[in-house]
Amino acid sequence: MPDQPLAIPTPSRTHPQAAAVDEPAVVTWAEGGHSRTARWRSANGRPAPARVEVVTDSLTADEANRLASQGTAMLWQGDFHNARQILNALDRRVGAGKKKAAPTPADEFYRHRQSRSHRARILGLLLIPLDPGPVVPLRRAPDIRQAAEEAYGDIGEPSVVSLHELVGAIGAHEWRKNGVYVEALQGRIHPHYGTFFPTRSEYVDLVAAAPLPSDRLAFDVGTGTGVLAAVLARRGVRRVVATDNEPRAIACAGENFRNLGVQDRAEAVLTDMFPPGRAPLIVCNPPWIPATPHSSLDNAVYDPGSRMLFRFLNELAEHLEPGGEGWLVLSDLAEHLGLRSRDDLLGAIEAAGLKVLERSGTKPTHPKASDRNDPLFGARSAEVTSLWRLVPR
Ligand SMILES: C[S@@+](CC[C@H](N)C(=O)[O-])C[C@H]1O[C@@H](n2cnc3c(N)ncnc32)[C@H](O)[C@@H]1O
């Protein structure tokens, strides 16, 4: 699965127990003998750091590493490029050291996630100011206006953000501007910050190739960028209702439908799981890995307890028209990692009163599947992505 984020800014607080429910999160630090405060912003729901020290260009990488190891956040007040260098130096130190192989694929997976989460925590401790504009009021800061607006929305007051997160927002802005070419659409999908990037084509191709049970109406549950809904509309389905429970995904899917010229056929609706009514075709590509999200960016990739997958299966029959089909898009990576078994999946399909009409599978071709240095290479190299055509029994 690409390590792609889904982000919604969730207000977080330095002292949650003391804060009123709708009070914005702040960071506080000492400067020139005075206590200073600014609004804390995190586009992926990271909590405000509790301990903040002002640092300048004289900070060495070793000192930054020591402060970060103690959990102290560093508010940068020097040159922007120097801050980037300190961030890179922290990154090299956090990733250093060889690890022995874990005893099972599941242990390897949990260790891999733990180290990614530790890295995100450490790198997230280098902070920079973000002023209305939005601008970074530091020497040699680049123009980040559009990237910051896309990730944080309107910056109405002096704020503080994590430099690592802002760098991610700049990268996401480039993806949004350039788009991802999708063969099945003969066109580009432009992912917004925090939506699931369709960088893997194999699952999209499965939806492009399966025989349509009807061209009248389809639902796409958990639409993300809207890629699967757009494929169905391009295949001739006259009305596609695409849902997501993330406002960013809905804005993104709507924009992609307009860009691709399918806005008369496809609409994006903010809702939990299924839209009202029934359809002859319901497609769902839930997050593939049953694990706890560590930040709101993880929500499109990790599905704790396979909650979305099992809800889709359990509620499918009551949303299908007679003779209709549900298309479940799912990789078996979780099975190779020992996180969910094939029997769990088949048992859930049976318990939901469904049967499998057909399963088409394909091997992913993304670079990680053949990267022997990837800690999850064993599982990734065996992975098969499937489209399960399901009907009520
Ligand atoms: C793996 S992504 C798939 C996105 C897109 N369909 C694709 O194939 O690229 C799963 C999507 O389901 C959405 N989602 C998660 N829980 C949901 C829920 N309860 N109701 C609607 N959408 C949900 C996530 O926001 C995310 O966009």
C-alpha cells in the first residue's frame, strides 16, 4: 500500500485536561524573559508539543538530536534553509542503526510502523512560525502560500507548524498540481492534501475490466480522489454516487469529476458509508491493513479491526437492488503479514449472507513489491490484489 496520508486537521491541545472543548490549541515558549504564545496548527492532527525552546542558526545537529530525544520541540528563528538541513540531519540520525530480522511478518510489520511513528514524532519537533498570508517569516523562506493554504486552510493569526509537516504539504501541492496519470481514465487524477493517492494502478485496472451488471447507477463507497467513480462513469455508468466521510476527499473527488468532464454523471457526497437508496452496483476499496491509525493521515490506509471492510460486507445486501453486485477491492497483504486470515474474510462474506460470484486477482507492480531492502519485502512480493464480485446468497 502506498504510504499515503489522509489528513483532517483536528484541534489538539497542549493541556487537554485544562482546555475548553472548542478552544484552539496553542504553543507557549519563553523569549527575552517573556512568555509567548501562538496558535498551533497540524494538518494531520498531531498534538501541540508541551515543551518548546527557541533555537537559531547556531543549533548543531547533535544539540537538535539531544533536545528531540528529550521530547523538547524547537521553534526555529533562523534561516529557513538551515532549518531544512537540521531536519535532514535529524532524519539521518533517527534512521541509523541496523536491526535484526523480527521473528514473524506481523512482528516485522509492527516494528516497521513503530519506527515510522517514532521518526514522525522526532521530526515533528522542529517547528517554524507561519504567519497570515500564509508566509514563513524566516530568512530565505520559499513561497509556500498555496501549499500551506491547501494543507491548513486560512491562517488568520500568527501560528506555529511542524517543518516536517510543511515539507510534506509542499510535496503534496506538487502532486496536486501535476496529478497522477491513470491509464484506465486516459487522464490525470489530482489528489488533494490528505487524500489517498491512486499511485498503484492494478486495483483501478480491475475495476476498469470487470463486467458491469448495469450501466444505470453505481455507488462508490469511500471514494477518496474519486478515481473508481470516474472509471465507472467513463465506462458508461449514467449515474455514480461517490461517498466519503472526509470533507477533503469530497472536495477532491468533485474537482476531479469536473476536470475529467464526468460531473454530469458522478457526484461526491459526504456521508458515512452508503448513500441512501439501493443500486445495482456498489464498489468499495476499503483500507487494506487492519491496524490502528497513528495520525489522521493514516485513516485511508489502516482500518482498525477491519471495521470498514466488515461494515461494507454486513450492510451490502440491504443497499443492493435485486440482481445487483458488490465489488470489493482488497489486497491480501494483511494475510501475508499475519494480520487477517483468508478464513476471516471468507467467514465474514458468508456471515453477511453473501457469496462470491467471481474473484479476479492481479500482482501489484509498484516499486516496493520488488524492493528487497523493504522490511516488508517478503509479504509485499507475495501480495495479490483482488476484485471480489459479491452477491446476496
Ligand atoms: C483505501 S481509500 C480508497 C480511496 C479510493 N476509493 C481509491 O480506490 O483510490 C479508503 C477511503 O475510504 C474512506 N472511508 C473510511 N471510512 C469511511 C466511512 N466510514 N465512510 C465513507 N468513507 C470512508 C477514506 O476516507 C478513504 O478515502
